[in-house]
Amino acid sequence: MWKWLHPYAKTEKSYQLCQTLLPWFSVFGLFTLIVATVWGLAFAPADYQQSDAFRIIYIHVPSAILSKMLYSSMAIAAFIGLVWQVKTAFMAMIALAPIGAMVTFVSLITGAVWGKPMWGTWWEWDARLTSQLILLFLFFGVMSLYKSFDDQQQAGKAAGVMAIVGVINLPIIHYSVEWWNTLHQGATILKMDKPSMPPEMLWPLLLAIVSWALVSGAIFLLRLQNEIIRREIKRPWVLAMVSQVQDVNTGDNNSPKPEQAQ
Amino acid sequence: MTPLWALFKRDLTLAFHQRAELIQPLIFFMLVVSLFPLGVGPNPATLQMIGPGVIWVAAILSSLMGLERLFRDDFQDGSLEQLLLSGSALPLVALVKVTTHWLTSILPLLILSPLLALFLHLNEAMYWALLATLILGTPLLSLLGAIAVALTVGLNRGGVLLALLLVPIFIPLLIFATSAVDAAALSLPYNAQLAIIGAMLLFALALAPFATAYALRVSQN
Amino acid sequence: MLLSARLFFHILRDTLVVLSAHDLSVVKSDRLLFDKLNFSVEQGGLLYVKGPNGAGKTSLLRVLCGLLDSESGEVNFKQQAIHSVSSSFHHQLVYFGHKAGLNLRLSAIENLDFWCKQHEQNVSIEQIYQTLAELQLVGLEELPIGHLSAGQQRRVALARLWFKSSACLWILDEPFTALDTSGISLLMNKIADFLRSGGAVVMTSHQDLELDYPKQELVLEYRI
């Protein structure tokens, strides 16, 4: 199915696809992010039990959800790359990894910050926090494996295998940690049975999740573009694009370079 | 069958030639375990409480040390190329290598385990649970480890990276294994934990050789 | 009449082709080594791959063996893609690379016996001793390979060419490296014998090939 597509045309095409999608993702992402954050932090009603401290939920929950989604998308990209030998899929995989790691990190930090007023401690070996921590390590594993190779095609395949091994393990890890947690549960944990959220709290949360997804998507598109350019720097289509950009620059501004030199 | 049998015999012969190298992870295993009484104090109750976890963590760490041997020499001297071009099914080759590795590097660790149980004041019920989890769990270490070793074999600097890749994946095993021993300490049944470890082992047995075979091919690129 | 004769000739030639490459492109570390390479090697044919360092000779040979994946194009063994018939292809192939493929802790006998069993060749220990004697390695058979000199190690590795009777294709990457003159002439004769018996050989070498045999040359250029 994929063989008839010439590999170089493929990266060029995906580059152009990124180019067309990028403005939409960035504009909508930023817009919804601002709306959701302001709505959540300033206008949503305060929780009757946790008062204003709960508001961190508008950052914590989107990041926690996104982190798992990003890991899954990374593994899906790796799977596509391994099965259909698509080079661009590996680039997508490695473009996703640092975003995922960052988002996971944010969810850990916000979790800890939330834990301080709620549980009275920065770190509680809570099931979700723990499996989130392991997820962060899985991201690090894929990234460091990729970085260890000189040949990036080989790097893509190796890191791809690791991403898939990780995604198979993710539910097992999650389940085992949850089970471990109930086994060892200490008395300090404040059991929060969440009553169903009132809509005025839920809407900004849903919007926040969407906005996080859009912003991550925009960053991903940008990173994928960079990765494509970096890998294919010597390909004719990149060179053509570069010279085009240079022509535009020298044509529009009346050769600013000599001025800079002075 | 003959090619695989030949491989099995060759790897055992090689392990015999390298017995000094094989003993090192074992000593390391003992050393790590004996550090804990020194670190937390010799109180038998404390040691008994942390014992299962300590033994399992030490087993994971020391298995990481010996794991590189699995494909390193074969990769470096070119035997792996010849193995890839021998016409044998590569997943089976990987499985044979994992088996010999387990027999030569991990089995001695199991044999040492009564001594360590003694060090950490595990009672008899706990020891049998520990042994059962080790018998079921350590092949899982070798099977999953083989994937990561095959992925990093071309890098010549796999050591720490190997640990970084594998330790998160070993966490469920650690949790179920130690909880089985904890259950035994309270004379509760621990069949469920053993069953889960067994299921994970079967799952890995079915899939890991294929992943290892693929990783070995990638290592040649 | 003429047409059918020509067709027959084509079919005949196609059945003689052992290994062929179609539009082969190989990329390594994001560098295009070569692009759209086409060639075929027939029974009794010798393909001699030439080119400067870094031109991709070794990569080409590894692609031909199926060790390395090509970026595009395909390699066929007797009209079938090597990846679809890899088991029978490898059964009829000897690859001799930069790495000797000998374990340094095992003896020559142990190494070769293992190799023969692994490659499903029925070779007795006596035959291995005999061939090692032919390769002037008498007395070194049971020493660990690590104790042998580089040239002696190469000779042990080359003994495989004597053992794989099921092979109809040899892919040899710099087989003469580290060999002395007697070793080189021994190997040259072996290659010539193999070619005359209908085998096909693909090889690279920095030495000039003084082989009294018609050869097809393939020159790779270094690309940036």
C-alpha cells in the first residue's frame, strides 16, 4: 500500500500537511487555552470542600489525560513505522516524545502542588501519581534510546520497539500500581470520592482538555516539521524551499545584510 | 532441532569458559542484599519486613548486570551476522539464547536464595513464596531484558541505558512478587499473585522472542 | 521462429540468474549511498564491486544478504524477493564480512563445528581437521581463536567456503584482508573452482583481482 508512494515525496507531503494544519491548531489551541484557563481559574465556582485549591484541576487533569494520550499516539506512530516502514512515522514518534514527557512532568508537578494542601505532603505514593511517574520514565527511556543512536533510521526503529513494549506494559503497570496502592494504603490519604461535577465546573475542564490537546498538536506539528527539515536537509525539495525563502528575503527588504555588517 | 541444540550447547560451553564473569553478578547480588542490614540495622522484624523487596530489587539489579552478555560478544565478533544468515528462525534462536542465559546467570541466583532468606530472617513460608516468585518471575526478567539488550547491542555503551529502559517495565513484576511473599508472611494464600506473574510470563514468552528477533535485525542496520 | 528463439534465450538466461538487484537505493545515516542500482549475477558469474572508502560497498553487500534494509528497490534470488524466501536463500548463501564471526574463546574446531551445525551442513569433525590442514593451520585446531594471529583467524573463517556445499552464491567482503600470499592464492583457487562449478560470487577487494576468469565490474562512487 505504501510502497508506491515515493519516500521523499511522502515527507514533503507531510511537511506541507503540517504547514496547512499548524495555523488552525495554534490559533484554536491558544484561544481555547486562554478561555478555559481564565474560566476555570477565575469564574468557575469554588469547591465546597477544597475551596479554591481545587482549581489546579484545570491544569492537572488535562495534563494527566494528555500524557497517556500522547504516549499512545507515540506508540501508534511507532507501530505504523515498524509495520509499514514509514520513515515519517518515526519522525512523528520522536516529535511526540518530549511533548509527552513535558506534559507528564506538568501533571506530576501539579499533582504534588495539589497534594500539599490536600494531603499535607508534597509527595504521596498515590496510585495515579506513581503510575504517572513511571510513565515519565517510559518517555525518558524512549527518548534516551533514540538519542543514543547515530543512525536515525536505526534509532527510530529501536525506539519504536521500546515505545510499543511500553504501551503493552502501561495497563499492566497502571493496574499493578493501583492494586499495590490499595494494599499499602496509609491512613493519611484523604479519600476523595468525587461527586459528579456540576456543569459549571465541568465545562471549563472539558474545554481545558481540548485546548491542551490542540496546543500539544500545534507543538507536535512544529516539531515534526523541524524534524523533517533536519533529517532531509540535503534533499532537493528542502533546498528549493530554502532558496525560495532566501529569494523572498533578499527581494523584499533592500538587502539589509550590509547594514547589519556595519 | 539440531541447529538450535548446537547453539544451546555452544552457549553453555561459552558460559563455562566465562565462569569468572558469570560469578560477578552473583557476588553483586549478595553484596546488595547484605548492605541492607548494615543500612537499616539488624533488627529481625525490620529485616523480615523489607526482605522480600530487597531480594527482588537486588535480583533485578544483578540480572541487569549480566544481561549484556546475552548478545554482546556475538554482535561484536560477527557471530550474530552468521546466525542471522543461517536460515534458522530468529525468534527461536532468541529463545534459546534467553534459556541458556537464564540457566547460567539466573539459576545460580535462585540457588543462593536460601542463604539470603536466612540473612534477612525470612520464615519458611516466606521463603517458599519467594522461591516460587523467583522461579516464575526471573524468566520474565530474561525475556524482557533480551529485547532491550538486542536494541542496545550496537551501541557499546548499553549499561545505564539498559537499566533506564528495563526498570520501569519490571515494576509490575516487583509489585506482585513482593506482595506474594508479604501474603505468605501473614499466612494468606498467594495463588493470585503467582497466577498473574505466570500470565505475564506466558505473555512475554509468546511475544518477546519476536520483538528480540526484530531488534536483532535492526542492530545490523 | 526467431521470436521464439529469442524468447527461449531470455527464459534460459533468466533461469541462470542467481541474484539480481532492481532500482536499489540505500540510505545510511540519512546519506544516500547509491540510487537506482541495477545488476544481475548469473550462474558462474563473478561480480566485482569497486569504489573508494565510504562509497557503500559493504552496505551494498549487506543489502544483498538481507542484513540491511534498502530504502527502495528490491533484491531477487532466483527471481524471488530475498525476504520472501529468506530461509532457502540463506541456505544457499555464504556471507563473509569484515567480522570473522568466530568466538575468541572457542577453538577453531568448536567454532566451525557449531557453524556447520547452525547452517545445517553435514560436516564431520575429520573433514574440519582436513580442511584446516589444507589451510595450513595444523596444530592450531584446538587453541582458542583469540590466541591465533589475524591472518590465521581469517583463514579459519574462510574455511566456511569449503563446508557449505549447499551454497550457490558467495558474498565476500574484502576476503583477502590480512592474508599472506599463499593464503591469497589458496582463496583465489577456491573462488575459481566455485565459479567453474556454476557458483556465483559477489565480492569487493582493494587488491587487484588477478583471477583468470571473466568478471563483471560494478563501480560505486562516493557521494556526499
